[in-house]
Amino acid sequence: MDSLLAPTVVSAARPQYQKADPVPFDEPLEKLFGAPTAKALAKGIGVLTVGDLLAHYPRRYAERGELTDFASLALDEQVTVMARVERVNQRRMQNRKGSILDVVVTDGTSRLALTWFNQPWHAKKLTVGRVGLFSGKVGEYRGKRQLSNAEYQLMAQDGDELGALDLEDVVDENAVAEFAGAIIPVYPASASLPTWRIAKCVGMVLDTLGDIADPLPEDIRTQRDLMGLREALIGIHRPRSLVEAQSSRERLTFDEAFVLQTVLAQQRAALDRRIAIARPARTNGVLATFDQRLPFELTEGQQVVAGVIAAELARPHPMHRLLQGEVGSGKTVVALRAMLSVVDSGGQAALLAPTEVLAQQHFRSITSLMGELAGAGTLGSTDQSTSVVLLTGSTPAATRKKVLADIASGTAGIIIGTHALLQDSVEFGDLGLLVVDEQHRFGVEQRAALTQRSDVVPHVLVMTATPIPRTVAMTIFGDLETSTLTELPAGRSAITSHVVPTADKPHFLDRAWERVREEVAKGHQAYVVCPRIGDDTAAELSSDELVPFELQDQVPDAQEPAYETASVLHLYDDLSNGALSSLRVAMLHGRMKPDAKDAVMRDFSDGKIDVLVATTVIEVGVDVANATVMVIMDADRFGVSQLHQLRGRVGRGSAAGLCLLVTHFQADAPPRLRLEAVAQTHDGFALSRLDLEHRREGDVLGASQSGRRSSLRLLSVLRDEEVIVAARDVATALIEADPELAAHPALAQVVHQAVSDGVEFLDKT
Ligand code: ADP
Ligand code: MG
């Protein structure tokens, strides 16, 4: 059926507009389309420049059958057909006043009658030979199908002036291309900016597209069998076949991975050229003594990672390593050993924790692991020791002064603290190693605040307990090399998790409190976690509980629930006067005074409290081995990784841990299913994938939290593993051979642009 129309349509589908000058990618759209259209593009789809517009890729392509063909027109149906005007006849009505416009259109094989009553002006537009989309309800007149008073949009034809085109009235030529057997791109659009108008604008840019310097080096393109950039841009917006669309997508997807990995490779290379002080291990220092005193053997994984770290510390270039491992996998011990080895070489090591509670917790567990090795300067200390100090926002002024002096003089070998360590008033004597705990709460910017103060850079070790799939790590933390602790130390007992559904089985909650009483009767302790504090202030959680960074959970279906969710203040009252009145119950939340928080944590550690009713303030790093049960109220309010992190607080000792996920949701509601998944698997990586799959790509990369737009349009850091790995390999090799990209000016330009756009994960390290 294409035979008749095909030749005309194809040439018309790619009209040659007069404006032949290539348009630079950073050109504002106003110049091209005029202010109203430019405004609509900015408002509707956030597109500002020619480059933005070309990167606004179709979401899908309409299949041919989506336009009704003549053969299948059914009576009374609303249809849209594409056709060419074949005959036009204007006549007066016989018995009444008025006129009738009869138009016959054809799709190349059959004909269709169109009729307008008393609208003679259509004759001016509907001239013989014009092609357009016609839509209306199928009627019948004298046994023949016809459309009355059809709506229509005509395609542009040769001779239409660019400026004179009425975008509202002229159909996208791509739609016409469909007629010739090609396909129609469907763009992410908005109500005021329908997809065909976007297609029209894209088309106008494509028609003026000159030669583009291809940033992808020729040999990489050949090696991966990718098409050229110009070809790919045309092919993704105006594919002649779905195969062409797909290869175009592949090329442009690779570009996204490649530019990103080139930026990261450049950053790694720049870091590697920087000077750090080599900190080779000593066989007779504090570390050696520490190892002798350690009450357990390092796991095999810990030993391997320790070896890698020791080798990197011994180099005169900064280490830059990410250490991943589940909560309790023994990261802190590995980090502490690295810190001690730096102390052995005469330097200082700092441990940066995301919250006050965690900093205090680290301080307590590190000083207790070190024992007398942490007692330098005190009576009876040996020279086989160093001094460990703690600096947080709530360190009292007098102590703070002394601590700052010890940090500056180098007396303090190990410094533990929060963001307070990042302030300019903190001057280090000789900072050799920076350990950042729970990286996802810190921005790269904050890491930079400590590492960019002097020409000599400290070694950096970043620890995270949120398992990050490999490709996500390569993208977000692409400036870091990665190590992973996969096994838990022996003697750790398993955690069992159950969903406690209160909707269908309210008495299950009583049973949960009974389990808490049973555990306490056995001499153990319990956590009860609530999603709210409950003092009804607008900002419910304090900054300790709000988690600003990349991998922190978002609850995928987080609408405000209709019922009242559990809060620390209310539940604490209820439990201490009710189900748990026989136990010692205390509460902990982010808006308590720091010393009150500290006192509660200490009492809980010392076993003076049986049950701690808390917010997620306990989420990270709290380590009380005697705690064996955790009840998480309204567990559906938390994200998958967060739940996993939370339950890592129980079962840290030799007794088995139990985690109860309480929810109001019915059996087959999605939040309930998510909880069932959490209850059933304890593989942190699997859960982290599950969690990430619920998010949009920009959220995976943290761009949405920072308010910046992700530069990734096509690339999925979860699905495109092969692409990311390959791009990383070729980018690394390229930068090794040509660090400044001197031989690749087009790539250098794109990379420079990406860096100055300052996408979150591309920031300087
Ligand atoms: P993470 O920082 O990964 O959460 P930690 O280093 O805090 O883990 O270790 C959790 C607990 O396990 C701590 O009490 C620590 O002393 C202990 N631990 C660490 N490594 C081992 C090991 N190899 N064998 C036994 N216990 C260990
Ligand atoms: Mg830890």
C-alpha cells in the first residue's frame, strides 16, 4: 500500500529547511524557535539548549499499527488515518443554505471520503497532493465510509518557510515517515507540549545539524562496532527501523558511560600523581602489639584487605580505597589496624563518623579494643601507645581546646570525630590517614575538605555498610578502588526475621512484646524502632536521623499513611506502663541533648537498660552484642537497605538475633511484599539491588537529592553492567596513554563540559 505515496513521503519527511548553518549545541533555543516555543520547551521538559533538545531522546517508538489503516475502519470508531488529498470539491447544499466541502483522500490503495459542512475555509489548506493525519468518527453515507468534520494536521511540504510554519497546524514529518514504513518517535512530553511538537523541534535541529566532531575515538568505535555520533543522533530521533533505533541507542548509551568513566579515570590518574607520605608497616610498633592482644583471629577476608591496604600505605601516593562489608563484617577492625600502622610511622589517623552517636560509639569501642595502647601520656603508659581523642560538635569548650592542641601538636595519634573535624579551626600535626565511616552520609565535597588542605594528601579509606552493586560503585565511587569483606567473623549467629502483620492479626503484636520479655528474661536486651519521634514538630527527625546521601533509602511508596505511625514518645509511654512495665525501658532519639543520648547509650551498653525505644539514630554502627531482638514498628516506612542495616544491630554476639517487622499493610500490598522480601533474604547485595531497582536512575546516583539533574539519560547503572565495565577499561587505558587527552580534542571538550556541569558524582575528590 506504500507504493503510490512512498517516494513523495520520504522526501517530504526530511525537508530541507533554508537555514543550513550548523547550530552549536549550547545555542539557546529561543534563537531557533522564538520565545514562546523556547519557553514551552523549558517549562514542559526542562530543555534549554540545542544540546539538551538532542539529548531528549524518544521514550519509545509508535508501532505502525497504531495508526488505523483504511482497510480496518470500523463504523462509529474514533480513528486517525494518514492520507494524501486526492480530490477536493466545494458545493452548495441543494435544499438549504450553506456549503459542503467534499474531499477524497487515499492511503495509496483505497479511498476515504471526508466531508465538512459550512466550513469552506478548509479548502484553502486541503489542496490536492498534501499529506496529513485525519481523525474523526467513522460514519457511513450511501454505503460508503466517511469522516465528517474531521480534525487534521498537515505535514510540512517543500516550499513551507521555516518561520512561517504554524507548529500547531502542521503534523510532524516523522509521523508521515511512518507512512513510508518508518516509525514514529514518542517523546516524554507534557500536556502543553505534545510529543509531536517536540519531534518537530528536534527535527528542525536535525535538519540544520552540520558535521559533529565525534568525541569517541575511532579505534574504540570500531572495536565496539558503534556508529558515528551524527548518525546515532539522527538514528535515535528518526529511525528508519527499530534496528537502527536500537544501534543508535547503544552508541549513545556507551557515550554516557564512556564520558563518565573518562572523567573518573582522569581523577584517579591525577590523584595518583599527587604525593602522599609513604607509611610502611613496622614489625615492632603499636600495631604489632595490638595484633598480639587482639582476642580473635582476623578472617581471611580481613587479612587480604589488610594486605592490600598495607601495600598502598607504603606507596608515596595517596591510597583511595572503598571498603564495603555488611554491618559486623569487621571493617572497623581493619581500619583501626591501618590507623595504628600510620601511627607507627609517626603520623596521625582520623576517623570521620556521620553522627555524634556513632562517633562516641567508635571512640568507646576503639579505646576498649586498644586497652592500654590508647593510654599514651597517662600514668603507667609505655611508648608502645598513642593517645586517642574524640572531637564532636558537643565537645565542651575547655576539652575542645585541649583536644585541638593535641591534634595540632601530633600528640593525638588517633582522632575520632564528626563533621566538627572538618572545620578550619582543626589543624593536624601530620594527618597520614583519613578513614570515613558510612560514606553514603558524606558528600565527596566533605571528603575533599580534609584531603585538599595541603600539597601532601593523606591516604583515604572509605567504609560503607550499604552493599553497593559493583557498577554502582564504579559510577558513584569511581574515583575509589574497591575492596569487599564478604564473610562475617565466625561465631556470629544468624538473624531470623519475621513480618508481624497487625492488620489481619492484631494479637501478633502482643506476641512480639512477649518475645521481648522472653529475651530479657534470658539476660538479653532489645531495640524497638519507630519511624517518628512524636513531639509533633514540623521537622520530626533531627539531623542525626535524616540521611542526606546517595544510598540512603527512600521509601518507594511513601505517601502519608491514614493511620498514626508509631512514635518514640508515645510507644515509650505505652510500653513502660503496659506490655513491658516489668522491664527497664529507655528511649533514644535525635533531639535529646548529646550528653543525655550518650548516657542512655552507655547504660544500654552496660546492660542497665533492657529495652531501648529509639528512632533510626541507632541505625549505624551501634554495637551491643547482648542485644538479641529488634522490633521495627511500621517497618514499611523504612527502605529495604535501611531495614537490613537496622537489623544488623542484633545477633552480634553468640546468641541468635530476631528481627520483627511490624506493619499495618494487608497481605498482598506492595509494601508488605517488600517486607516479606527483607524477611526472607539476608544477602545485603541482593537487598541493595532490590532497593535500587525501585528508584529512578537519578536517585540511584543521588542527583535528585542534590537538586542537580543526572547526566545519565540512557545508561542504567544497574542494567548496563557490561557497558560500564567496558567503558571503564577503555577509558582507563586511554587516560594512561594520554592523560590530558591531547590527541582527542573533541573528547577533551565533552569531558571538560561534564566536569564543569558538576554532576554530583563527578565532583573533585
Ligand atoms: P563493622 O565495622 O564492619 O560493622 P566491626 O569491625 O565493628 O564491624 O566488627 C563487629 C564486631 O565484630 C566487633 O565487636 C569486632 O570486635 C568483632 N570482630 C571483628 N573482626 C572479628 C573477627 N575476625 N573475629 C571475631 N570478631 C570480630
Ligand atoms: Mg561499623
